[in-house]
Amino acid sequence: MLMLSSYKLNKSFEKIMTNIKKLEAELWESADLLRQGSKLTSSQYCMPVLALLFLRYAYSRYKMVEAEILQNRPSRGGRVMPVEPSDFEAKSALYLPREAQYDYLVNLPANIADAGLRTKDGQNINSLGEAVNYAMQLVEEQSEQLTGVLPKSYTMFADDLLSDLLRIFNNKTIDEVGGDVIGRIYEYFLSKFAKAVASDDGVFFTPKSLVKMLVNVLEPTSGIMLDPACGSGGMFVQTGDFVNHAGLNANTQMTFYGQEKVEYNAQLCLMNMAVHGLNGKIISGDEANSFYHDAYNLEGKCDYVMANPPFNVDKVKSESAWAAGRLPFGLPGVNAKSKEIGNANYLWISYFYAYLNDHGRAGFVMASSATDSANKDRDIREKLVRTGDVDVMVSVGNNFFYTLSLPCSLWFFDKNKRAENRDKVLFIDARNYYTVVDRTLNEWTEWQLRNLQAIVHLYRGETEKYQTLLNDYRQVLGDTTVASAQAALDKQKSEAKEAIANASRKDKKRIEAEMKAIEDALEDTLETARQYEWLTEKFGEGEYKDVLGLCKIATIQEIEEKNYSLTPGAYVGVAEAEDDGVDFHERMNEIHAELKRLNSEANVLMDEILKGWEELK
């Protein structure tokens, strides 16, 4: 009964989430099928498709704000005063001229060449591609932030293909679940394109769970935030979500700055921010190369720094890098002959520290090798540790990136640590803590992210935040345990199997869908119960303790004893393996016998191959 009532309480939320997930998948499948039919590559298709999603978002927000403006609109001579660009500017919304509105484009006639359409400069519009190009131009004229960003390459699409794309994104479900969901769809498409395009090994997209972990530990509230390798802007988007969720306004509380050398990625970033209603300053091109430029002169001025920089970059010009500053601990190793830096990881690490003001926090993704690399890197790491500002180190397992399978680490600096933690660092080894999405991708779920964040809260003495998490668990679970959740799920599966078997042919699909929805909700509840158990078995009602194989608070003296390694595994140790009930010696004998049999078969097969070869001579 508890499980059923829990399901009913969350039914509407689950339905909304299911609708959004279904919508994401359907939109991607439809759009990708069109791409395949057009013979365009994913890289050709990516930017125009994401810009159409942006335009759909802009129109959705335009209609919402227009309705607000018209509510109290004065009238003159019996006619309501028309809306103007200034009305939208006052509400921090984008004004859209008629020719840039989504419904206008969707409803254009099939034969545009005969429709007599013209731009405001009198140029004829002869195709749907030209009409969409013009719409993008008009949008850019309304926003300084978007000037030169939106693609105007829609004439490469056949009109019928482009028309189909416009109709796909005009899906009514978007309006049913709310216009803001387009931001989520944009991110979903971006992640799918990251897999398909694999542009620069997918560096333009950092998986959301890693970004959320960075934001959760930094807990931004207000001030200047910099991402000097901003890619598609995920750090800004998640920071905005975090600040807005706290009941604040990200655009008034935060000032976002980004540098992104690759112009294509910077355009994705600006659209991503616009889709999420965020304003920021993003610079691209050579002047955005962070190795040689502090584009906004932000050294020592940032409240927050977040980034996922490219790992293990080589051939950085040492003299130019030194002249650009932001190197409080000196240069990493330099090739005396070429005067180039062979690995730039510690340039990035130094930059992130140098940008912080006296109470700033930094969080970034870094190659796992950087936690204990030798020579000059080790010397820089010693100086860094001795500042007392290294706060938290997290090891992340394989397959968290869309195009790379290697592990990584998350680093956190805090120049305003509480006094008790000044000479301490929290190490978390999360390499074995994740959820499998598919064969090549892992992630942290929301509950897993909050559990990891809870360890940090306890380390910081913020037990009230830990209690809030426990209350959230209990509100969702009630008295449900892992055992009762598993029992309810097993019972549901049995009942579903019977119900489907007894259903008439016309009702079978409907009943299957209903049973699946209930089963999915029970699966979610079971997983929530497992995460609650994982947390409370280790930390109870809110008392931090080192957990073998998971976390340890180490002193600077202990770090010195390990030659200033910042590898979590060096401190947390290895958890005892659970007894799986298999007799080791018996299993080894079985494996040995199996190997012996396979070797024998291989020898027979080799004899047959040699015999056949001799016969062919």
C-alpha cells in the first residue's frame, strides 16, 4: 500500500517527466531521420537544427510575454496599442518581428517564389531557406549578444526537408509541458550531436552530471563567474539553474564571462545561454585562447571559476604563456630547445587558481594523470597544496564522456575555507559509484549527485544541509525500504504479466503501456531507496567519518608524506570486496580445466589448418 500511495503521489510528476523524455526521443529520431534522408553530415546539420530549436524557444517566450503585455495594454480610439520592441526589452525578452516568428515560418505557402515575399531592403525571398535565413537575420538585429551567431545556411536544405523540420519542432507537447523545456531539448540534442559529430573528441559538450557535480560543490549564489574554456556553455546553464532554483535571479545575481577559441563552439554557447534565458559575455577566436590571453582582465577578480579544459595539450609557447601571466606557481616543464610546454594541464590549474578573488571557489575537470604527475608539475602541486586552498578532490570512473572512455578527476579550490579545514583536503573516490546508461556511457543520477554533495556538506560542517537531504528522501519514500520496494516491484511484474496475457487484442498495447508506467515508477522508487540506504549506512543522521574505499579527510602533512599526490585512491584505500559466495579454489580449478580444454581444441584446429595448407601447395 505504501508503494502504491507513493506512486500515486508522484504520478503527475512522473507523467510530465515521461512526456518530456518521450518528446526528446521523438524529436531527435524525427530530425535525425530527415538528416539521413538529406545526405547531410551531422556537423552540417548540427548548428542549423539547434538554431531552429532556439527560434522555437524565442517564439514560445515571445508569446508568453506578449500575453502579459497585452493584459493591461492601453487602447486608443477603441484599438489596443500594438506591442513594441521596448515593451519586450523591459521584460528581458526578445522581440520578434512577424517574419521571424515561428508560426509565420511554419505556415508559409509551399511555393514561396510565387508569394511575393521580400526583405525590408526589397530583396525577393524565393525559397523557404531564404525565409529562415532572413528570420535569423531579424533575430540578430534584436540582440547584440546574438549578432553574427545564428546560422544563415538554410538554403542548403531542400524546402520540403526544411518544412518538415519546422513542423517537427512545432510539436504541441512543447507548449503543454512548458516553453522552458526547450532548454532541456536543446541540451539533449547537443549531447546527441556530441556523439554523432565527435567534434574535437566532443570537447564542446561536458556531460551534465559532471557539470552538476561541479556546481553542487561550489554552490554559486552571486558574483563573477568565468569559464575560460566554455565550449557550449554547460557551466553557465547549470549555474543559472542552481541560482534560479535557490529563488534568486541568475541574470541579476551573476555576471558570466566565457572564452572559447573555437568559434563554432562559442556560437553553440551563446544559443544555449539564450535558450535558457541567460546573458553573458562570450569571446571566441585567437583572442579567446586562454594560454595567451586573459581576455577580460579577470585575474584575482572571480567569485567562481568552472571549466572542462582540453587535457594534455602540448606545444604551448612558453614565453607567450609566461607573458600572459596568471601563473602564481611558475611554468610547468618547458622543452629548452623548442621553448614549448609539453603538457599544459598545470597551466590550466594555475589559471583557475589565479583568477579567484580572496573568497573565490573553483571547480574543474582534469585528466586523472594530473593528480600525481612528476617533475615541475609536482613542484607546482606542492605550492598549491601549501596554500591551504585545495578543498575537495574527486576521482571519476570511465565512460562519463560521450566520445572518451578514460577516467578523469574533479578538482575544487576554496580560498575561504572554514578554519577547521584550512590544512585539510577531502578526497572522494567515486570511480565505482555511478549508473550505467548504456554500454559506453555512465552518469550520476540526481540522488547520487546529492549523496556525493552530502559528503562535502558534512566535511564542511553543514549538517543542516545533510538533514534537508534526508527529509527529501523520507518525503519521497515514506516508510519504504529497499526490501519492500523490491517486493512491490516483483509483485507488479507478476501482475502485469498476467494482465497482459489476459488482455484482449485491442486492449493489449494500452495495458502494456499502463503496466510499464507503473513498473518504471516502482523502479525509480527502488533506486531511490537504494541510494538512501547507501548514504545512511555510511553517515547515519549526519556525522562525517572516513569510509574505506570512498572518502577520507587528509591533512597537508599526510599529503606531504605521499609526495604531494592528490589522487583520492592513495588516501581512501580499497573497500573490502563483498563475499559473492563463490569458492575461490574451486572456481580457479574450473577455469584451469576450461583453459586446458580450449588449448587442446586450438592445437587440433591448428593441425587441421596446417594440413589444409600443405594440401594447397
